[in-house]
Amino acid sequence: MMAEKPVKFVIFLSLILSLVAFWDHQFTSYLKEFVVLIHEICHATAALFSGGVVKGITLHGNEGGETIAIPASFRGSFILVVSAGYIGSSLVGAMLLRLGFQGRHARQTMILFGLFLISVSVLYSKLGDLAYFTGIFWGVGILVVGMLGETASILSLVFLGTSISLYSLYDLSDFADRLTETDAGILAFWMAGLGPEDLQNEEIPTVVIILGYLIATLWSLLSIGIIFMSLRSSLSHEGHHEPQESLEQFERFPGELSPEAKLWLEKRGVDPESGIVLPPNFFLEPPSKDNQG
């Protein structure tokens, strides 16, 4: 069950090549919307866990989304919530990859993940919106796959983890073309104490561009590190290791053995003290049969 390292690597590499080859296919567009939804859910989750309030999650249909949230009042909460989109997506992708490769609790993970997507979609997206349909569609699909069996769940976890990890890195690469619309640009404007209204002749201030590049680079390095560590751990995992038997695992015989019983055990290659079966050549000299004196 995916216990061999070469099999894991071939599956992972095949998924990456397939996704890259069909990146602009219509089917992949549905997958991209799903990953964007995960990105927005990570924003919302960070806002909730930091004590903020989530007003809603929307998808725009152009591989873009928006999470309307009010961060908590403590210092740094805004940075946490904005950074959670890319970093959180990398963590989710890495976690799904690890669980899929290890093959542990795959069905339970898929079922819980599906229920989570359905719940978030119902609570934080409007009925009939793209975010609502995307969350319900993928949530129900993931839930059904989790009920089909362990093998289907394992393969789906690897597929979802690969897709989320790959897209989270890809999405970071296009921030330069639309800096003001990306998380890195939003955080750069905030750190510079500026806003979109401060743009002059639609030119982005140099300080915002520099901060944006630094932020995107930092997020990229963190995301790559998270995914790399997960892959390294997953690909080196060879399944459950059976504990090696040691001498301490054998219990001694209860009570004292008589000399005759010890002799009887020794003749049959068993150590009378520990109960361990000894190799035939353990005794240099076989026990004498004439012990009557």
C-alpha cells in the first residue's frame, strides 16, 4: 500500500507532469477553482482562529477569490490572515500528501475533509454563488470517495495534495503582473501605510513593489520548504516498521526448573534460563547422556 519509495515517487511525478500538460484544459479549470477556494478558506480560518470575524467567501471565476473578514485587533493579526492564503494552502497540500503516502486514516481524512468543505461553503458563501457550488461539488465528491474504500482515498489524497501544493507555488509566480490584486501587494500596501487611493497615475510606488517582491519571495521559500519537508518525510516512510524481537521480549520460565528439566531443554536446543531457541552449534560439546554417576 504505497510502501515502496520508487512507487511513491513515480505516482507523484506522474501527477505533476499530467497537471502541467493539461494545465489549460477545461477540466483543470474546475480544479483551479477548488484550489482557489482552499486558498480563501485558509484566509478565513486564520481570521477565525485569531479572533476575527468572517463575513463571506467568494470566487470570481478567473482563478481569483476574495475573503471578506475583520481581523482581530491585536498587532500582527492582519499579517497572519493575509499570509495564511499561500502558507495555509502549502500546509494543507503537504498534509494531504503526507497522509496519502503514508496510507494512514485515508478514509477518515477524506470524509472529514469533505464535510469540512460542505460546512464552510454553507456557512460563509452565498447560495448560488460560484464559491458555494464549488465547495458543495468538491465536498460531496470527496465525501463519496472517502466512502468507497481505502485505496481510492489514498490515491485521492495524493492527487489533491499534489494539486494544491503545485498551484500554491504557481499562483505566487504571477503576482508581478497584478500586484495590487494579490495578497503580497495588499500586504505591501498595508506595510507601507498606503492604499489603492494613493496610486498616482496608476503607478505603483517603488516601496510597494520592493516590499511585494520581498513578501512573495519569503512566502515562496516557506511554501517550498513546507512541501519539500513533507515530501522528504513521506518518500522516506516505508510503512509500519515491525518491532524487532529482542532478548528482553522473552519471558523467563516461571519458578525454578529441576536439573532434569534443564537437561531436557538443553538437549532440544532451548536455553532453560530465557526460553530462547539456541542454534544447533551453540554447545561446544553435547550434553552427556550418562549423568547417573
